[in-house]
Amino acid sequence: MSTEINIEKIIYDKAVEAAYHAKFENITSAAVNNILEVFTQIEDSEEALKTTILFILRQNSRGILKKNTTKSLVNGLKEIFDKGGEKKKELARKFLGLFKWAFEATNSLNYKPARGMDKVDFKTFLGFFR
């Protein structure tokens, strides 16, 4: 049960951290949607995770995704791959969906983030909405 709680915290923290970085790195909503599209097109959970990680790395090498966004997304997906057990696909879908929602939330006029943070957890991210 401890691993399950830990992976849930990782999902939320890494999703908002990636969204925080994506906003500062001017990632487009199309780039975010493309990640979800690649993931959902593959049925097998391990193949979906591996392919999505490689797609994210490819998009980084092409300049579509930047360093910090890529790092947060890949680290989150690696944690899910390593600790997700039988629920890998479900957890990864949740993680990527939360990333998309958090990214979209950064367009709010009430979103006032601190600059230059490497790590952002869920509680800190919520504090950016004033």
C-alpha cells in the first residue's frame, strides 16, 4: 500500500511540475495533445509507456519540448513504469491527463507562479493561483 500512495503523490507532483515548466518554456497545447495521442493509440501498457517516453525525447530533440518539461514528464513516466505494477497504463493515463489539465490551468489570469524553480509539488503549484 505504501508504494501505491507514493506513486499517486508522484503522479500529481510530476504532472504539475511538468505543467509549470511547460508554461515557462512556451510549450504549445498541440505538443501536449500529441503526447496524449501517442499514448492512447497503443493498447499494451509497457509498449505505450516506452513509446511515449521515446516520443517525448524525440520531441525534445526537435525543440518542440524543452529540457525541464521533458525531464519532468520522462521521470514521471519512468516512476510509473518501475512502480506501477499491473496499473501502469491506468496510472500513466491519469498522469498525462493531470499534466494536460494543469497545463491548461496555467492560462488562468489568477496563475502567478514563482520563477526559476526546479521542483514544484502539488501544494506549491496550487499556491500559484491567487
